[in-house]
Amino acid sequence: MPRGVCACGAPYRLPEGTEGRKAKCRRCGRVFRVPGEPLPVAPADGETRGTREAGKAPAGVPGLESREDSACPVPPPPGASAYGLGWPAGMGSGDESPVTRRSFGRDLLWSLVLFLEPANLMMLLVIWVLHALLPVLSFAGCFGAIGQVIVYGWLSSYWFKVIHEAAGGEDDLPTLELAEGVIDDVVYPLLKYLAATLLAWAPGLAVLIGVSAVRNVDPEVLLMAPTGPVLLAFAVSLFVWPMVLLVVGIGGVGAAMRVDLLSITIARTLLPYLAICGLVGGAFAVQVYGDELLAWTSGGGRPNFWLACGLGGLLQAYTGIVSMRVVGLYYHHFKKRFAWSWG
């Protein structure tokens, strides 16, 4: 079984017969060459020898690209590496993805109903099960806490995969897998997601702590009845949340430190970015106030625990997938306006 290593250091074991072909890294999106000489393959029925010699990858081999354009992956735009902004293959400045078929608005609408496709519906059900498991694991003591960390890490990894696939113009949702071990597929994505969350919500948390210290009020009490400065600070945090998620998901935590570039990008794409903020903010509100919503559906009383696990998990799975996907679509459609595309 051939082995390959991406430039980012991620190791892979690939199917037999993929020697000499191209594979796409699931971690960073780069395209790398599988070591070894390509195996000779006899032409299939109805296929000319010239077509086979053109180097097309055999059907059914996941992650492989055609060798017709295998000279090298799309280079990053000038200055991208200097900013710490990783650049997934095929997503560089000036390269329109060949899978762009819809307008931005139609792609957003499709994201709301993409679960009509059986494969996407299956992934929704899988993520639903993981969300529904979280409250159940809270009753399992230390083992349950470990289980919750693993589930949160797995979900964090999946959110970044959804962003990355949507940024590349993919219609289908990525699969959920544990291919590279617990560190790469659970711990690292969880830490990256927590870092993105902390960076985005730092303004709101800082003002909340400062105002609570000045007024000598518990932060939880102030959060229940926030003042104007606290509301404004959290509104700023919610506003930058989609951009921070996108930049951390594609380029890493260091990329989110370039506030100047991120601000310029938002200014250049203000209207579509506001649309993204509205969708992500709505999804966030549903997740935060899910218990109140379930209480309203049950007549104002406390909802049944299993009903809360089921419906609450479904709401979180649906809103999470949709919000991560629209973040990726924002990059897919407007990457030419991003500040770091020009260095």
C-alpha cells in the first residue's frame, strides 16, 4: 500500500494502483504526488488508448485528480505565506473554480435544503446522533467527560471540513472519519476551534468582565440583563465570528491576527458578508436559545429530556452545518476581493 506525505506533514496510506498520481490532503487542501511509478492499466471497453495515456485517474479512487493538469498545484497568491494564510489547492487568487454553477444567493438557498440529497441527509443524521449524545454523556462521570471532549473534537474537525469543501465549491457534504488518529482528527481541530472562538468573542468577554468589575456585579447576572456597552461588544464579536472561522479554518490561527487584512476584506464585501452574518447569527441564536424554543413547543414547561436530546440535537446539527457551509461559500464566491489575494 503506497504511502504519501503532504507538505504540511500529514501522512497518508493510499489505495494500491495510485502510485504517481495526485492526492488531495484532507488537512490543508494541498495536492501532492503519491510516490512511485504509475502502474500500467489496460484500456477499458470503449476507452481509447490515448485517453488512458492522458493519465486520468481510475474511477472510484477517492481524492485523486486527473494527471492532465498535474504539473503543480495552484500557487498561493503573492504574500500569502508571509501572512500565514494557507491556500488550499485550486483556491488561489484569480482562479475561478470549475464547479461554480450558481450565484451567491442561490448557493445560500441551496445550503438550506442541501439535505434533500440522500448522501447529505445521511451526514445530517450522523451529526445529529453526535449532538444528541452530548447531554447523555454528561451523566457518565469522568468517562462521559472524555467522551464529550472526543465528540466536540470530532465535530470541530467536521465544521472545518465543511468550510473547506464549501470554499472549494463542493455541493456535497464531506464525510466524517477518523483517518489520521485522535491527535490530528480530534485534539488539533478542537484546539483550533476553541482558539477561533476565543479570538472572535474576546471583545464581548473583555467588556463583560470589565463592566462587571466596575459595577461589582456577577458577569452571569450582567449577561442576563446586558447594558449597552456589553450588547455592542457582543454584537462586534458576532460580526467578526464568520470571518475568524473562515480564516482559521483555511489558514490557521495565525492568519486571524491580521486584523488589517480582515477589515479590508469585510469592507470590500460588506453586503454579502452581512448576509453571512445574518445566517450565522440566526444559527447561533437557535443553538443558544434551543432550550427555550423546545419549552415553547411543549407548552411553556420543561421539555422531556429525550425530546430535548432529539430535537435539540437536530437543530444544532442542521444550523451548524448550514452556518459552516455559508462561511465557506462566502470565500468561494468573493475570494478575488480578499485583501491577502494581493499580498
